[in-house]
Amino acid sequence: MSFTWQFLDENGCAITPADSDMVPEPFSNQSDAETWIGAVYPDLLDVGVSQVNLLNDGNLVYGPMSLNAE
């Protein structure tokens, strides 16, 4: 299993953050992926990511999930 985050803008369109450090290697489990997003979501908001999808081997687990607190 390989868990990855798909980054979306405010319109729900897939984007790639300009800062490549914001794109992690795939995670081996869902828990680690969720821990990572919980730690870095403010930084993702700063680079234009508004929503995310969690994927497992390319298949949607859940999302889109807003990163905004509202």
C-alpha cells in the first residue's frame, strides 16, 4: 500500500506546490499520512493548497478535505 496526498486549489483543481519540499514521499500507512498532513497543513495553505484528497495506490480514500479551519 502507498498513501499519497493529492493537493487541490480553492476550485478543487489538482495542483503541485512550487516548493518541492511540500510534496512528501508516499507513506506506507494511512496513519502516517494523516499525521503528516496535520503537521504541515498551515504551510500548505501558505503555498496555495486549499484542499486535499488522500489516495491509496491511486484510489481515493477520502476527500476533498478542506485545510481551512472554517
